[in-house]
Amino acid sequence: MASVAQFSYILGLPNLTHNYFNNNNCRFCCQILSNYGRSSNPSTSLSFRSVKASKKLPFSSTITCSATNGSSQDSEISSAAKIRSEVLSPFRSVRMFFYLAFIASGALGGLIATTQLIAALTNSARAAEVPEIAKGLGIDVGAVSLFAFLYSRENNARNLQLAKLTREESLSKLKLRVDENRIISVNTLRGIARLVICAGPASFITEAFKLSEPFTQSLLDRGVLVVSFATDGNLPNFEFEESEEMKNITSKRKKLWQLTPVYVSEWSKWLDAQKKLAGVSPESPVYLSLRLDGRVRGSGVGYPPWNAFVAQLPPIKGMWTGLLDGMDGRVL
């Protein structure tokens, strides 16, 4: 469990000194990157508007567009996924080895029994041996079929687990902007925060922001931080009350919603793959909830269930710190 100092350093409030960029720049950037594979670093910003009486102050964080060659990264992720798979299922390889050995043994026995059966059928003097040979052949065929089924099921389970772990490793390497001068990977927040990725049109994110307001303190107590990812290229507008009596809650709201994606092309690629596997329309707004260990604990179409998060997740501070770290729900 990270110290309070580490949490404060990583998740410090962004500065209010960012420049604004035209939204079309990000679209143009992503188009150029997809067509030519060039690496560039233009950026756009998410506009946060603070309300104080009738005056609004700008508060922004940026999203950076980029393209990378992921071949070496994919192989690295696959290796890490294989290691994690072995740790999670240490005896799977042993079981699969014995299944293959039994299949080979049964197939060899079946081959021998088949030759004996043919010889017995062509020789009337050995007709009495046919029932016994046929019985042994049936046992061999049954054994081969059984162990082939068990091996196939184990292999499918391994492939599904590797695919899931690979996606989680890919997610852990995606970048987040905390403030103007600080960019971190999702992996940096393992053991520190439970991320909720809110992806959809700007209007969807704005409405999710409003719905989370009553649960701000409870979500922060449970280490929840929101990653707002506008998939339509528009800028979601967050409004904060800057009056003196609302100063405390405003700072907490900014902390809850301060994380934004960097290199949106990589985020879009990962999110599209998740939607495709789940059979969800590419245009559908979705949310994903991560455990403290960075694994996906829940996802769905529509707004995040903030009240359910508060009810299901234990606080990360207090006497139960550490003891309830694994009580994040089952892994999807």
C-alpha cells in the first residue's frame, strides 16, 4: 500500500495554466497518424470551467495524439502475460502434459488394437478373439476422446486467460496526464487507486460528472479516480463552484476527475478491442471499473453506477487498510 505522500505526489491537482487548442487539431493529428504512421505530438485539451458568482475561470488538461510501432511492445506484453498466467494457474501446464501423454498412449493402443482386429477378422481361427479386441479398441477410443476433450478445454481456458492478461498488460502501459508537468502510466496507480474509465461522447462524460457529485467524498475514500475519455473529439465542460463555502468540495471534485488519456490513438485501439470482444457497438458509451491490482472488475454500457461502487468497495484508509485490498469484486 502506498503512503499518503506517494498518493499526493502522483495525484496532485493540475495547474491552471494550460493553453487551449482547437479541437480540429486532434482530429487532424489522428488522421495523419493513421494514414502515414508518423509520430507527432499535437495536443488538445479538456476544458474545465470554474464558476464563481457570474465569472468562469478556465481549468484544463490535455490529451495527446501519437502513433507508435507496437510490435516489440506486443511481444513484451505477451511474455509478461504468460508469466502471470503460470502464476495464476501453476498446474495447468502439468495437466496438459499428462493429457497429451494419455492421448498418445491411447492412440498407440488403438492403432495396435485396430491391426489385431483386422487380422482376427481375416482369420477365422481367431474369430473368438474379436470381442475382446473390440472391447480394448473401444476403451482406447474412449480414452483418447476423453483426454482430447480435457486438453481442448484446458487449452481454450489458457488462451482466454492469456488474451485477458494481455489486454490488462496493454491497459497498464497506457499513459495518463495528471497535470501539466506529470504523465504516468496506468500501472503506476496499481495498489494506490481504483480507476473508473468513462468513455463516450463529451455530453455523456459531462452527465456522468454531474451524477457523481453526491458521491465525491465516498468515492475518494475508496480510492476511486475517474479517467474521462471523450471519444467524439469534443471537449466535455466541467463546471466547479469556486465560492468560499464550496472550496473544499471543489478541490475534491477536481481530484476525482483530474486524469485524462495521453496518446488517444492507443486508448481508442484498446477500447475498440474491448467493445468488440464484449459485442458492444463501437459508438456505445461505456465504463470500466478496475481493481486496486489493475485488473478489470466490472464494465457496462451507460453511466457508471457510482452508488454501487460506494456500496461494494471498502475504504483504502483506516483500520481495515490492507486487509480488504482484495475485496474489489471478482475479476472479469
